[in-house]
Amino acid sequence: MLLGLAALAFATAAACSPSGSVEEAVNDLVAEALVANLEIENAGAGVAQRLAALDQARALYLPSLDLNARYTRANGGRTIDFPVGDLLNPVYASLNQITGNSRFPAVQNQQINFQRTREQDTRLSLTQPLYDARISAGRLAAQSQYDASAAGRVALAGRIERDMREAYYRWLQSRAQIGIFDATVELAAENRRVNESLLRNGKITRDLLFRAEADQLEVQQSQLGAQNAERLAQSYVNLIRNAPFDRALPSVAVEDQDVERLRSVLAAQAQSAQPALGLAALQETAVHQRYELRQLDAIAAAAAAGEQLARAAFKPRLAFAFDIGTQGETYTLTSADRYLLASVVLKFNFFSGGADQAGVAGARAAQQEARASRSLQEQQIRFQVQQALQDFQFRQASLGTAAKRVEAAAGAFRIASRKRDLGQINQAEFIDSRRAMTDAQLNLNVTRFAALGSIAELQYALGADSHHAPPQSQP
């Protein structure tokens, strides 16, 4: 019976209620995360904001049409006295005396208000920029900022995909560990039962039974730890895809062949025609594909456009303006009230206290900073590719060793089980043999899923997963 339980423990290291392939399961989870993840949604809102800012910058090329209406009621204010009576009345009196009649009446002095008691001014104003260097520079800056935001969103999608793959692999690893410990608990329970029988028959002393009981409790404690890790891994997977933490995940069987199959998929995504993944070629592929570098390129372009915008302060601005409206005390459209105004407006700033020069210097410094950040990020990506590739190669090479270790430990445990039943070894040696087999199974399980995780990390380092990014708005 112990031999059957050992075989069961070895089998559960690879599968727990399998359903489908690991590629299909993880791809479905990634697709769901890229649609529902809150970080992706937040980044999408940022892209939409940049797109709106780009539309605003483009709109400055077009004419603007404004309606302006003003109605005013005034009381008081400055006045001017006009002594028309003092000037004309002596003349009129002399004329009346000469003619002998009163044809020329007396005139009152006048007081004129500078403000009308009521007035309206209603007009349509059309303004069209003819030349303004700020507009083209502002559009280039807005376009580059949009490109940077869009590239950042794709880069974030790549990170979300990597996190989902690694989190799901950790969950599968925890599930496989639970299977190993479940079978090991049965082995420990069977060992305790055998020792109870040996004690009743007087073949061993009670201390060996206590040792078997302690071993069983140790395995049960490890089983509880694996179950806790499985629940945490499940919650994290659901957190990435914005789902309830207790939502069920697809359980699949994972074999060493899955590692090689995913490596082949990675080679195709990396556009590598060689079976072996070369470091230099992969680094060049990563530099070409990583959207983090595209984001920094766009930031550098935005900084260059910012310098153009700062230099535009030294150039003149020319615009055409046309107004049509009516003006008077009442709203009428008579020829006396209607008016047309056509203007060509030129504006050139000669002095601003050095603010324009400071703006150019600041924009140039921002451009240099963006270029330095881009160079630094490229070096970090090259190192990231090297680290991920070496880690994968190590994990892949360790798989064969780990599998042979399981075979050797299982064979040693079978022999130890027979010797224990015959009373040829003590309890400590049997438990050490069982622990060696369990450790070997756990090591194979960890190594297998670590290899899958290293593939996900290498895929992210190459930028191959960026092709799965969700769609975005186009400018």
C-alpha cells in the first residue's frame, strides 16, 4: 500500500483536476485582465485626455467665430458744458432788434454726458491666425504627449500580462504542492498505522510511534501552509483581472513538455529563426519592441517641441480679424447703426525681461533629460533581457536534474518501505527517506513553474507580449 501511495504522491506533483492546456488557460486570463484591469482603465482615461488635448491644439489652425452682445444703462458720470446760449443769444437779440420781430428765440446753454443713458453693441467676430509659430509647435508637443501616453498604456498592458502569467503559475504551483502534501499526509498516516501495529506486536518501542506521529503532524502543518498560499495566489489572480477574490480559476495539468512548447512560442514572438535564443539578437529585439522606449522617444520629441514652442516667443504673430454688428441706443439694423470692421493684426514682443530666454533654456534641459532617460532605460532593458534569459536557461537545465532526483528519491523510498516493514531500518531512516522524496517532488514542482515564470519574464523583457495590448483611440 505504501508503494501505491508513493506513486500517487509522484503523480499529483504534475496534475490537479486538469482541464485544457496551460497556454489556453493563461491566455484566457490575460485577455480578461487586459479588458477589466483597473490600471489599464486608468491609463486609457489618460490616453483619452491626451487625445482631447491634441484635438484642441489642432483646432487652433481653424478660424474662431464669436458672438459678442452688450447692453448698457448708465446714470451720471462725467459731463461737458457747452455755452451755446452765451455765444448765440447776443447775436439773436441784435437780429430780432434789427428785423423788428422775434424770429430768433433765445438758446439755452447745453450740458452733454460722456456716457449714453442706454447703449447696445452686438457683433459677430471672426478671427483667423495667419502666422503663429506657437500653434505648430503646440500641436507637435500635443502629438508627442499623446504618443507617449499611448505607448505607456501598451507598456502597462505588457506588465499586466506578465503579472497575470506569473500569478497564475504561482497558483498552479500551490495547487500542485497541495496535491503533494495530500499524498504525503496519507503516507505519514499509513506509517503511523504500521508503527502502531509494530508496537502492539512488541517489535518497536513507543518512541518510534511518537516519531511517526510527529512526522504526520509536520506534514499536516506544511499542508495548511500550502493551502494558505493557494488562496492568496487565487486572490491575486482575481485582483489583476478585477474579479471577486474567491472566483474559481481553471486548473490545468503542467508537464515539462509545456515548458518547451512555451519556449517555442516565445522564439516565434521574438522573431528568432534559431532554435537557441541568442542574447545579442534578443537584446536587439527587445530594444525594437519595448514600448517603454517608444514612450521615452515620444517624451523626448515632446521636449523638442517644447523648445520650438519656447523659441516661438521670438517670432511675430499675424492674424486677420473681421467684425460685423450693430451699435446704438436701440436694437436696429439701419445704415446708421450697422458697421463692418476688417483688420490685420501684427504682434511682436521685443522684451520680456529674459523670460523667453529662460523658457528656451528650460526646454533644452528637459530634452537632454529625456534623451538621458531613454539611454538609461535601453541599458536596463538589455540587462533585463540578459537576466531573464540566463534565469530561463538555468531553470530549463534544472528540469532534467529535478526529474531524475524525483526518480531516485522515489526508488529509495520504495526500498526503505520494504526494509521498514521487515524491521531492517529504524524509524528515523524511513522518515528521512520519505522527506527526501517529498522534497524532490516539491523541488521539481518549483523548478517547473519557475521555468514557466522565467518564460513570462523573458517574454515581458522582449516586449513580445505588447502585441496583446487592448485597442485604443486613434488621433
